[in-house]
Amino acid sequence: MILYTYYYYCFVSANSEAPIFGAGLMMVYGFIAFAVAAVGTVVVVIKERMAEKKRQ
């Protein structure tokens, strides 16, 4: 997704100033989405492990 957005802004967009800002912004959004997904995954795994220890 990030690479496609970068390609679109750099090679398809008509505005010469928009590509750098738009691509950079989309990369930041992509990294934020990745970080949120990673933290959510860690939280779910920790909760499952704690629940498993309580059952034993």
C-alpha cells in the first residue's frame, strides 16, 4: 500500500509539489497503522497468556 501510494504521488499526480508531501504523509500513516496493529497483537497475546496461567 505504501509503495503504491508513493508511486501514485510521484508518477501519476499532476501537481509537482504534492508528490513529496503526499507520499511522505502516506508513509507516516502506514507506519502508524503498522505500529497500532503490532501493539494490538502484543496486547492480545499477553492477555491470552495471562488467562491461560490463571486456568492452571
